[in-house]
Amino acid sequence: MKAMYTAFAAAVVITIVAYYGLNEAGFSSGEVSAGNAVRLGDATE
């Protein structure tokens, strides 16, 4: 049972670190999928 709780805790920690780490590194979905041909909400029309 202790091993299962440790695995769950490790999965949560890895998920949180990956989320913030990838966003800081520029791998958020908005930055990855946006290009020159993509219209963004704040663009002038």
C-alpha cells in the first residue's frame, strides 16, 4: 500500500513539474500551434 501511495504522489509531482516546466520552455499549446497564418483573438481586423 505504501508503494502505491508513493507512486501516486510521484505521478502528481511529475505532472505538476512538467506542466510548469513546459509552459516556461515555450511548449504551451498556444505557442506550439500558433503560426503566421493563425488568427488570434487580439489581432486587428
